[in-house]
Amino acid sequence: MMFQRLFLVHFFLLLSLTTATAKRLNTIPRLSPIGPRVWRDQPDKTTLGEFDGEDFETFFYNQTLDHFNYRPESYDKFPQRYLINSKYWGGANVSAPILVFLGAEEPIDEDLAAVGFLVDNAVQFNSLLVFIEHRYYGKSIPFGSREEALKDASKLGYFNSAQAIADYAAIIIHIKETLRAQYSPVIVIGGSYGGMLASWFRLKYPHIALGALASSAPILYFDDITPQDGYYSIVTKDFREASETCYQTIKTSWSEIDELASKPDGLSMLSKKFKTCNPLTDASELKDHLDTMYASAAQYNRPPTYPVNEVCKGIDGGGFGDDTLSRIFGGLVAYNGNLSCYVNAHTDPSETTVGWQWQKCSEMAIPIGVGNNSMFPPDPFDLKDYIEHCKSLYGVPTRPHWVTTYYGGHSIKLILQRFASNIIFSNGLRDPYSSGGVLENISDTVVAVKTVNGSHCLDILFAEENDPAWLVTQRKIEIKIIKEWINKYYADLTMF
């Protein structure tokens, strides 16, 4: 364990030394249903709800390393973790449904504690619940150890979305064979990157999954299908709608940070004003931290805390002074709570930090930039710099066009109308990643369910008693659609 930790620290330091040429690669919040846990005065949402881990039994499947080659090393195996809850299942005899959550860029334990759509609806579906962990995360590690699996690009080369959904296909087939549930319909569910996986799974493996719920899945944020400034345009809109004065303060703060940093002892003054954990060596440390805070607040702007509103209250309140930078510090405190220090605190890198960095550098090249009409300084996405940065990390260049080549994306309406069915794309329009989501119905069975006030993956988290009416309605619509898929499937079974 200690060796693994030291390996991750060493790897993270390597990444940190090469970030200057690709800032956008590092400041964009990762694709995750859960979001940061920063609220000091609020109970952690992931500890609430109806989750009971005792109802889940853990299994390990002897997974194939490489599903797409026949070289001897392709047949190597690794243990892949999945969990099953059969408490509410109606059984194979009545072909009761199977709801499968497709894990993404984190250990499956985190999803189990936060993603409640399956558990919340297990009774009315009489469904078997399955959570599958993504390869290279949690306990699903090839090559015997994490340090070996992350050693170099030759080992990381098996770490991609196509291998991941092939893993899921193998495990689902294994479960159905083991339980003799050949005719039980399968619905796959995922959020964010996992939502992309769910939609892609339905497209690639329609014979295995009857349908897919893809929550906050920005499948169109590749290959310049979506305007590059879409993400930060929505972040800006969220803050401006919350408070015009807050928006204006943030917009003017960047130049004031630069101005102060350029003065003798300016970085020292900034370090003191923002109570940084270590002295600032460059103004970009502070600006990147604030950039990430505002983006995260917007992406996860959900009840009951609504972090965008809280940040703006801190900025507008002037509790630390009336000047611009004091107000910005007030927003920092409002978001994080009262801490001994803020900004550039030492944190050990998580396996997600390391793993998602590889995924972004290999195939998940989402070209997010900042345009001229936002509260952030313009920072256009530079594909050449992005590729060179990733090549300096791993020795192999990014494949920025592979996602649209393999899964589609261009002319999405025409393609999905011709070849797809039974997919729900759900989005909250306050989520910056919704700018890359499917927001219009494609056909009668490829549908978009969106809410004006919704945030990232809110619909698949545990339901709470005080959830707003629009969120309750969104979930009811999704459940109704899935029930229609399943009922039609049962009707079709009687015809064969």
C-alpha cells in the first residue's frame, strides 16, 4: 500500500511539472456524477438516501485483458469487481428486469453510496441491481498491481472506453447465464462519462441491453461538434443569473489579480489575502483554483446548497472587505467553509486523478476553451498544444477524432434516427456539460429529458424528501419511459 501511494505521488508530480502548456486539460472538472465534497456545514449528500450496502454482494469476474486482438498477451486475465443486489428481484422465472450501473472514472464504492436511481426504483421494477466497476479503477486492476498497470503507455493502452464496454458486455452475459436469466431485459444506466458509456453500450451491444439511461452525457463535446466555449458560457450564465454584481466582480477580478501579482511582493500579498496554504509562485495558481471552483459550483449547482448562490452571497456580502479581491476571497470562504488555509494545499493524488488524466490524453479529448463573452479571461482550446502536452506525458499522441469515428457524433440526429432506439439522454440546463448533450428528441424512442434548473447527473442520485417538484417530475418521466420499453419487450416475447 505504501509503495502504491508513493508511486501515485511520483506520477502526480510528473503531471504537475508539465501543465503549463495545457491548462484547460487540468482545470476542467472531471466527468463525475458526484462532484466535490467541500461543504463543511452541510451533511454529505452521499450519506443520505436509502442506500444499504449490506444488500449488495461483491463478486469478481475473470476478465479478458484485450477483447479485440488475438495475440497471446490479449488472453491475460484480471479480476473485475461487480456487485449484485437481489433483494427486490422478481426472479428469472418471470424474466424480471436487470438494472445495471456502468461504473466510470472512480472506484465503484463511490457510485454505490451516491447513485440512487437503481435502489430507489428496484421495488417497482422488481429488478436485480448490478454495479460494475470500470477497468483500472478501484479493485479492477490489470497486471497484478496499480503501479504496474500505470507503468507506461504499453500497459495503459488497454485502458479505454471500447475495452470498458466490452468488459460490461462480458459480465452481463456471465450474470445472465449464471442466474439462468436469459430473457430478463437489461437496462444500463450511467452518469457523465458513465452516461456516455451507457449510450454507447446500447449502440454497440443492442442485443445485450434493451435500453439506456444516459444522464448528463456530453457525447457531442468532441471533434468540435459543440462550440468550444459552450461549457464556460453556461458557467457564466449560471453566475450572472444568480447575481449581476457577483458576475461583474468575478469578471474584473482576473486583471486585478494579475496587476497585484506584477508588483514587488505582489505574490506575497496575494498569498496573504487569499490565505494560501503555500506561498504562491505564480498568479496562475490562484486563478486556476478560482476557475475550478466556479466551474465546479456551476456543474454541481444542486439542492439544497446551490453552491453558485452560496459563492455569490460570499462575494456580494463583503464580509472581508469591499474591494474586489476581498470579495473574491469571501466567495472562496463561502464555498469551502472556514479553513486554516485555501489554495494550493498539498493533497495526495487519487487514482482518479491519474487514471482520468490518461483517458483525457488518449481518447477523451474534449475541446473546452473560453471565448470572449464570459466572466473568464479568453483562453481558446489549442489542439496542437493539447496533443504535445499529452505526448510529453505518455510518449503517445492524443487521438482527438477517435470517439466520433468509433461511436458517431457528427450528423447525430440522422445517425441515431436510423440506427438507435431506447436511449434516454437526460440533462439539466444549468450543467455546463449540457452544452455537449443531446437536448432534443431524435425519435419516439431516443428521447431527451431536460430540466431548466437541473445540474450534473442530479436525476440519478438518491431521491430526497425535499427534492423540488421539477426533479421529481423528471425522474417520473424517465421511469415511465423505461417501463414502456420493458412492457413492449415482454409483449414481443410472446410473439416468438
